Amino acid sequence: MESLETDSEKNPVYDTTIGARDDQHSGDPERTISGWRWIAVVLAILSTNIQAEIIRDFDAVAKLTWVSVGLVMSASATVLLWGKIFFQFNTKWTYIISVAIFEVGSAVCGSSPNMNALIVGRVLCGIGGSGLYIGVITLLAATTTLHERPIYVASTGMTWGLGMVLGPIVGGGFSESSVGWRWAFYINLLIAAVCAPVYLFLIPNIDPRKGAGFMDRIREIDLVGSILNLGAFLSGIMAISFGGLTWAWNSGKIIGLFVCSGVLFTLFGIQQAYVIFTTAERRILPIEFFKSRTMLVLFASTSAAGTACFVPIYMIPLFFQFTRGEDAFGSAVRLLPFIILCIFAIIVNGGVMSAFGLYMPWYTIGGALVLIGGALLYTVNVDTNVAHIYGYSIITGLGTGMYLQASFSVAQASVEPLQVASASSFITCAQVVGTTIALAIANSVFLNKAQENIIHVLPDISLQEVQSVISGTSSLVSSLPGDKQTAVESGIVSAMGHTYILVITAGSLTVLLSLLMKRERLFMQAGAAA
């Protein structure tokens, strides 16, 4: 593999390659298992919108934001740490531990007697889920060749997309059935039980530091950096999520959270840059990647892709719930055009990149489609034809899928073999952080703008009733006169429209960043290494 390039290097032309060697990618891992065992391993590691029902059950509308943000907040705060853990410890058993944490969180959510317990479960799911994602990417990187890796990385996007569709559908089905919404969490335990034999007996043992003692491995983890990173992310995301709705933007709590986040991020940057209480090799943030134009562009592009993907996933079902009276099941079905086209684009991207290795055009074209789709979704109002909404979501989903997972393969091909785990966590951090911040901002914009619009139409309504309307737990809107009902629905949809400014921005940013990418291939074509 070639070393990370700096900005002073010139853009190569398309016939150059990443990682071209005379020995056909020496050091490129070969799979130690094949056939049905390999299929079982891939399926097992890839296996891994019921808010209204939960809120009604616990009567805790004020804590709605925690349900939305708890999982992604904890995931973003721990993703860099997981990258270091996977680099220090046996990959198989670290992955199994992350599965266990996720399943414990699912069990806590399913059995939660109150909202506080549910929030704890969601946080555990976020921590375990972050490890799961890093683990999948790391296992695929360690057990596939550079040539075939893009198609397997694309498969993670395919199973993710299926999960995004099946999750709300299955969860909505449970919430409407006699078993209740709790089985939307318990079903995770059943899936883990089915896959457990594969986890235990078929996943290969890969130890990046074979022979090292447990405490030696622990000492290699940047604990100070991990704590600063955790605190900075948690306080910052809480400030964005709760500002304006739970607490006023100018309240001492929100200001304190922003100040706390800023101070901790500053201390974290200083500690990482000047290797305080750590070493250059141990620090949690791979500073060396900041010297690489490619890695920085990939980071920003992947964050933009997370934004472009999850804002529509969050908002499209809400639109149909508020304007068409859909339940969780029905609104999830309405998301199918977006998800199906996104999955299709991810698979095509993985296959074509595996065959030809070119990656820059995917970001340019994908970003342009996201920009167009986001602009069209921004124009949606209460009376917009359903077919038009489907068309807009198809354009956005197709564009997002063209580069949502591509950066993993590019980043892994751009670094030395020993840096693959760090590169995976770096790109995962971009995806998770981009998604988390985008959802926090979108959630805050939607809730605050919707609250403002509802109060404008119904000035005598209480704040608690407003929150109930927004969360979908109140029948107030349906009892209003026709003109008032339309005005409230229009105010809510208008608030949703403001969130698509994030998607427009993400698409525009991706197009601009793609112009800074090198025109290169991921690998040397067969027979061309000489």
C-alpha cells in the first residue's frame, strides 16, 4: 500500500492505482474459509418508528427527544474508542462482546418499566451497535482481498437498508398486535441466538497483537482521549437536541452544555495534537489522517452521505403519519422507494468498484442527485401528490446510495495494512457523527419550528399539548375545524421542509469535495501489475 499522500502531490490520472505492487498486493489478506462457511459468516455478521406507542405507554412526552437521540449519541461518542479496541484485541471476541452489549441493551429496552430504563437501554444499544459496525467492517477488511472488498462492504449497506425497512414494519406490526412494541426489541435477542453458533465457531480468530498480555493491550488505549472525546460529544449533542424544546436556547443548561462541549473538544484537540498522557501510536484520533487530502475529503463526504440518508428516513414517514394518518407500519412502507433505490445504488457501486476500481465519479454524480432530490423534497407541502414524493425520494435515495458505503473501501486501500482498523473507525466516525449531528439538528429544527407554527395557529394551546401533537400522541388535530386542522398540518409539514436544507447542503458539499478527489483506481487490474 502506498503511504498517505499530502496536498502537495498532484492529481494522478485514471490509470494510476492505489496499492499497486509488483507482487499483486502482497500483504493483501486471503480468506481462510470459503464455501458455505464463508456465506454463513457473512450473513451472520451482516444480520445485526414505534416512538408513539412507547410514549403512550409511559406517558413521558417530555423525554421523547431522548428516545430519538440516545442511541446515535452513544454510538458517535464511542466509535473512535471501538476502533482502537479492535486494533488491540482479538477481532472475533471483541465483535462478540459488542454483540452482547447490544443484546443487553435490547433486553433492557424490551423489559423497561419506565422511560428512564428505556433510555438506558437505547444508550447501551448505541454503544454495542457502534462496536458491531466497526467489527463488521474490520472483519470484512481482514478476511477479503482488496479486489473483492467493495462488493462485501456494499453488502453492509444492503443489509442496513433491509433493516431500515423491516425495522419499522416489524416494529409497527408488533405495536399494533397483542404482543405490543416490546417485541420489536426482543426480536434482536432471537436473531442473536440463531447466529450465535456462527459467531462462536465459524468467525476466524484474528489477533492483531498476538502474544501481547491483557494489561499491555489496555495500556495501549488512550483512556484520557477517550474520556474527553466522550464528554465532548455527549454534551454537544445534548445541547443541540434539547435546545428550544426541553430547555430554552438562552437557558443556563443549554449554554452550559455548549460551553462544556467546546472546552472538552479544545482539550481533546490539544491532548491529541501534543500527545499528552498518551503517545503518537496510542492516541485515539488518527492525527496522521489529517495530513491526507484523500482521507479528509472522504471523512467530509461520508458525513454528508449520512446526512443525506437519514434526514429523509426520519422525515418521510413522519410526513405520511401527520398528513395521511398512517401508522408505523404504513409509514414504513411509504419509505420503500427511497430505501430500495438506495440499496440498489449501494450494490451497483460495490460491484462496479470491485470490477473497475474508479471511485471519484460516484461522489460527483451521487452528490448532484442528492442536491436535486433534497431541493425537490424541500418544496413538499400538505397537498403534494404522493407520486411526486415517491419520485423525489427515489432521486435522493439513488444519489445517497452511490457513495454511502464507498469511502470504506477507498480509505482501506489508501493506508498501510496496519492502519486499516484505524481507517475503518475514522470513516465510521464520519458516518456516525455526520448522522448524529444531522439528526440532532433536524430533530431540533423540526420540533422547534413545528411548535412555533402550532402556537401561531392555536395561541391558547398549552406547551404540553403542543408536544403531544408533535409526538403523534394527541387526537387534538383531528378534532379541530377543517381550516384549523389544515393550518396545523401545514405548519408541521413546513417545519419538516426546513430539515431538507441539510440534505441540499450535503449534496452541494459532496459535489464540491468530489472535485478535490484523485482520479485513481483502488487496485491494479489483473495482469497489469507489471
